[in-house]
Amino acid sequence: MQQEIVKLCGLTKEEVRRRLAPFENKGLEFDIAEDCLDVTLTVTSTLSKKDFDPLKSWIYRSFETEVYSAFGQGLAETAAALLKRNGKTLAVAESLTGGMICSALAAVPGISGNFFEGVVCYSKQSKQERLGVKATTLSNYGAISEQTAIEMVRGLNVPPVDIGLSTTGLAGPDGDEGKPVGLVYIGVGAGDFIRAFEKRLDGSRNEIRKKTANLALYYLIKYLRGEVFTL
């Protein structure tokens, strides 16, 4: 019996199933578990290792952008291991996620060596006073914007912090600033290398918050691997 556990982020269970359609009737069985865009794909087969390995490689190539772990490690564990390996110190600023990212990281033993602080900057005033987001940025673009997410990261990047991670968006039930529920921005980086990602998410208020937190950890992983600017 051959088995492979692949961790993916950014796809729904249905999207993963559709992506796997070309592998039907090839002697493989798939178990797909999804928790707010964080997917565990378990592939099992009675094929020999010689026959299984090429199919396994094709599956990885099919999910090349979304794979974050081939060892069964979750998002927070993978991010913590990369922070330690790279000798980097992280700070996090959360608006709509309200501490979910920090809580996930704090659950990983030994994270204190690479996690400096977390800030829940829920209001516009907090974003200005705590993180230095410009009033003109908030008035011209709004709190839910790429520009604000980037400035939130810049506000975190004060020594000893090497990397900032930020979230801002609308989890509902109502929109704001003329923007729809589910619009979120995730910022990650340092110095001149900061990128913000715009996502349109669906689901309940807490599902949107959890999806945002999961995606933020995923983009942090990609940044630590030097892959974030290729997404």
C-alpha cells in the first residue's frame, strides 16, 4: 500500500476534486478534507512504488501553486519551522481576523524564538496610531484596501522584526466603505519587498475570518520560501 499526504491552501474541496479528475481510474484513491481553504489530500494506492511515484509527481505538479507541505504539517507549524530555519522574527497585525493568526502560531511549541508580537488593530484609529497608516491612505483608499494592508506591514517592520504580516477586510454581515462582504487584503513582507493580495471570499462571518487567517499563513510560507512574488 502506497500513501502520500499533501497539504494545500487556497482551494475548496470541490476545486481539488475537479483538479484530480484526470487521475481517475489510475489505481488511486483520494480522501479530501477541507477546513476553510486549508486542505489535506490523502492519496492511497495498491500500485507498486515504481508505478505510484510518477502519478504522485503529476499530482504535485497539478497543485504546484497551492502545495505548502508534503509532510502533513499544518499551516502554522510549517510557517514556524520556516521562520526558525531562516532566522527571521515575525510581527502580525490583524483587523478582521482579530487574533486568529496569532493564536494559531502561539499553539506551536518554540514559536517564541521567532514571534515578536501581534496587534489587533480593528479600528481606523488603531491602524493610524499603532501602525502609522496615513490618514490620507484611509481617506483615499479606505481601511479595506491594498494600500492599507501594505502600510500595516510597514508599521510592524521595526527592529527586531524582520517580516510583517497583515489582514484587513470585511467579514460581514454588512459591507462598509461601499465594498462587499468577503473582500479582504493580506499584506506580507519587509522593506521594499511587501506585497498585498486581494481575495474575494464567501461563507459565514467566521468562515471568512478563518479563510483569511489560513491564507495569510500560506502567503507567509510562500514569502519565507521566496515564492510570494511569483504568485
